[in-house]
Amino acid sequence: MAESVISVRGLRKSYGDVEAVRGVDLSVCRGEVFAFLGPNGAGKTTTVEILEGYRGRDGGEVEVLGEDPGRAGREWRRRIGIVLQTCMLEPYLTVRESLALFAGYYPSPRPVEEVIEAIGLGGKEDERAGRLSGGQQRRLDVGMALVGDPDLLFLDEPTTGFDPSARRRAWKVIAGLRDLGKTVFLTTHYMDEAQRLADRVAIIADGAIVARGTPADLGNRGGATATISYRLDGEQVEVETSDPVKALNELTAWALRSGAQLEGLEVTRPSLEDVYLGLTQSQ
Amino acid sequence: MLVLHQLRYDQKVFWRNPAAVFFTVAFPVILLLIFATVFGDQTIDVGGGVDTTTYYVPAIITLAVVSATMQTLSMSIVISREEGRLKRGRGTPMPAWIFVAGRIGNSIVVALLMLVVVAALGRLLYGVEIPWGRAPDLLVVLVVGAAAFCCLGIALTAAIPSKEAAAPVVNALLLPLYFLSGVFIPEDELPAGVIDFANHFPVRPFFEAFFDAYVHTGGTALAWDHLAVVAAWGAAGLLLAVRYFRWIPRGG
């Protein structure tokens, strides 16, 4: 197992009588993109803000880059980059100025021009942040988290409310962070975002982790039953099987022998979306 | 120097914000021109009688200094806080005091600029003498006043819940004080009880100390008693600011 950048055991946090986070365990390794997935109100932002050092916790052990975020100081902050869920950039500063302002807070920042390139805002350097589109502002926000050259970036719902093309551009920027060797902790409530970007995923619902793994085998999707469906004589037939190869072989052999037409034949496994909805709704 | 780095960008933001520039820089100048025109060549019964313009130049500088410090600080900090920028800044290695120092530095730059502009306009347009000989006294009054009103402005942010409330709250506090303190209406037109009342709040003592130093109507140039009231308000503001200042927006 690679070096652990974030390690959380038994994390708990309540607001009054409401238990927002109920015993969460997490582990994130150096260089991976980790997606923390869940519906609104599941405890994602509470968890990520505890990891960022903004909120205290009621119980559990938390280590981020080897320190307790609740007690970590400026040295530690130099090594993390934060994109908050809601933050308006300074509207009167340009793209270049916004990045230069933040670069000044760090001992060895990345060159501003390089960051502008990385966030795909070349040609917009002298545009004021207030005049950028929502997607461009969010990418500048990511750039301001990146300019200090941190080891670890927190991105809290970076694409919520974006149109499809803005999301794709933001994904490209986030995928580029991995190529820079950064560890990324990403919260999202979009399944496809986690699938597209993450090496590993944990799903939180109602304050507890309900599933974790790679996007491919999350919720034991690989081993789950497959559904073979087709139409025979106008009748829709669905067969659930744990061994689709054998079942298909028998089915098609029979069809060839008897001359039956299997219209619209397909084999489906539950999509990640189905797994996610199943897990988060059963709570 | 990180403070200068921060101040440089705070200055850019200030001068690019049309509302801030209008109310802090243009508005005091417009008021000076209006008051000088409307009240014309009257004599105001203060310290043996002074020209209207001699009265209004220090009055408008008082207004401009309070506006550049208390008003500008409280409004800009509340807006940055509620839009999440203070919280975001706390997530960087920048020390908290750099942020506060940058904003205070911005206010002081603007306050000094307004002192120069209004004093120069008073001299050029109305022949109001610039009291070069009392520059040290003026500086003391300005330092005490600016420090006090900066502390009050920062303290006030804790009492302002949203960015929409920032301008109404600040104006509701300051506009009556300007009127009651003789900044807008010459004090010989105000009933005696009004000035007595206003003496308990910071604007009037600051105005009086500054007026004495600027116009030098006799007596000791430095009105320590008035400055003590201003400083006491500043100290109270500082305590409240240290105790109640928030970096995090409402509900987040």
C-alpha cells in the first residue's frame, strides 16, 4: 500500500441532536484521486471541512499529511490547497492578479503562467474574475488552490450546477492535477464524475460510509447478477443469472437450433448509478 | 513583505470598486462643494467666529477619515466574509493579521489621501489655511482617530449578519452621528443638548479635536479630553473585535 496522505478512523460530528457524521473511516494514498460521493446532506462537506481544519470533531482520529488538522499550523497549510463548495472570487481582480495574490502566500509557488495554462484560462489572463463564466471562475478557484504547489487538494463539489461542456472542461483540469502528482480529495454527488476521475470512491449516506472501492467494482458490481433481456414473439423476457456466459451460450444455441428470433438481445449489469441509488436510498 | 503584497491588491480592489470610490472619495468632495456653495459667506459662531468654509474643511476631513476607516472596513470585510473569501484565505498559510493589516493599511492610505485632497481644495478654492505649523498635532489626532474608527469598523462586522445589511447598518449608525456632531449642520445651529449628547459618541470628539488642531481657535492645540473619548471607543471596539470577529460566512 502506498503512503497514506489522509487517514480517518471513527470520525464523528454532531450539530445539536443531529449526528451528521457517524463513525466514518477513510484512507487516501499519495497520488490518487479519491472521490467522496453522496447525496446532499449526507455529511460530505462536514467531513471535508474537518479534514481541511475548518471544523472540529466530536470523536475519531484524523490525520492529514501526518498531522491533526484541528491543531495543524501554517507549515501544514502550505501543503494543502482548498476549493470551497461556495466561495465567490474577488470580482475586481483579474485572473493573473488573483493567482499572483495567492502565490504570494506560499514560499515556493508554481509560476502563475503555468497555472493559467493548467486551468485552461490562457487568453483570459487579464479578464476580471467577476466577468468570467461560472465554469471559468471555478477553474480559477482550482488554480488558486494549485498555485501554492500543494501536495494535497480538496475540491468540494467542483462542478455542481455546471452545464455539460463546462463540466467536461473542469474534469480535464482535475485529471491534469493527477498528472502533476497531486493527491486529490474530491466530493461530488455526481456518479459519472466519480467514475470519470477517481481511482477510488467511497459513498457516504446519512453520515456513514455505505460502500467503497474502485469505480469498476464498487458495490461488487463485477460479481453481481447480470440480466439477459430479449423479446421473443413480441414478449419481453428477462433472465437474471450469476453466470451470464453459460446462460448466453445455452440461450443462443437453442435459438440457432430452433430458428427463434431473439430481438434486442442484451446483457446488462447494474450501472454505478443503480448501485449508488440503491445504496443511498436504502438508508 | 507580505503586508505590502496584501495591501497592493487591497488597493487595486478598492480603486476598481465604483461604489467604494464614490462614497469614500467623491462623496466628501461633493459635500464640501455643496456646503460651501449653499452656506456661502456666513460666519459660524465657533471659537470667536469662523468662515463657513473654514468650518467645513475640517468637518469634511473628519467625515472622510471616518468613511475611509470605519465605513470602508466594515463594509468590505462583511462582503468578503459573506462571499466566503475570508474563509478561503484562512485555508492558506497567510497569517490572519496580514489580512487585517492589509485592510487597515488600505483605509489609512485612503484617509491620508482624502486629508491631502480636501485640505488642498480648501486652500485653492476657499483660501482656508493649511496649518503646517501644527502638522504634528494633526497627525496625533489623525492616528488616534483612524485607529479608533478602524477598530470600531472591524468590531461592527460581527453585528452585521449579511452583505445586504452592511450599508444600511453602517449608514444608520454614522449618518445621525454626522448630523448630531455638527459635521453636516454647523454646530451653532444645533441645540446645546444635541452636542452634549453627541459628545458621548466617537464622531463628535474626533471632529472637535481635529477642528481645534486644524483651525486653532485658541487654547491648547491638542484636545486630550476629546481624544481620550475617541481612544476609549477605539479600545472598546478592539476588545469586541478580538472577541467576536468571524471569518466564516453565515451558515457555512
